[in-house]
Amino acid sequence: MVPNLLLINTFSIVMLSITGVLLIAVIVLFFLGKRLDKKQAEQQKFLDENRQNVSMLIIDKKKVRFKDAGFPQVVVDQAPKMSKFMKVPVVKAKVGPQILTLIADEKIFDSIPVKKEVKAIVSGMYIVSVKTAHGKTDPVPQKKKSAFKKMVEKLQDKTGANPIKK
């Protein structure tokens, strides 16, 4: 009888300690999330204050590591250490007589046309939004689906579990 009681008691102690650790982790993540939301709101406010409408000719666009993007050394030195190794969407554009390297917003990077003149809203060296110069918006080309994604969609259609399309 005693070994069974000891086993149950040990199991409950282990489960309570795991639950306690998970609870502490959730609380820490909650407060970190609140702090990051405040930082993001401040950065968005700064971007909104410094917006400019610019006409530019897009030369090239690609995703490269931040340190390999060709930014001035001052910009690379001011960037956080972690961001130096991340890939960022970079756009080379001719703005007036200068050729500049700019960072595009991840949401609009695919919709930026190459070798066309666009009107963009720029905040510092960050492209916030883009419209073509003559008022037309080019449709974003659809990426080809992999065989696995096609098979999943086919199975979802057969079972009637297809997600809602917008």
C-alpha cells in the first residue's frame, strides 16, 4: 500500500511543479508582450510623423541579410545584433538623381513592381506603401502551389473542410 501512495504523491508533486513553471512562463510572456506592444505603438507613431510622398523608379528588389544589404556602416552599427542576421526585404530605387537602398514593409514587398516608376510613401529609409505612378495597381502574381498544398486542398474539398476564402 505504501509504494502506491508514494507513487501518486510523487506524480502529483511533479505535475504541480510543471504547472507552476508553465504558469510563470505565461505571466512573463504576457508582460513582455505588453512591453513590445508599447514599443511598436511608439515606432508606428514615429513612422506616421515622418512620412513623405516620393516618386521613384524601382531598380531591383530582393530579400537579403541586413548586414549584406549595402546600407551605410552607421545604419548597420545602430541595428540590433539579432536583426543583422535576419533577412529583410530590400529595394534599390532611383529617387531623383540618387540611387538608394531602402527597406520595404513585409506586407507590400510582393506588390512592388520592378523596373517601373511608382509613387511611394517613405518614412526615413522605410517604404510604407506603394502605388504605381499612373494610378494603376498591378495584381500580385499568385505563387505556384507545391504538390503537398494541392493535395491538402483536394482532400479538404472532398471532406468539405475547406477554409473560408475571402
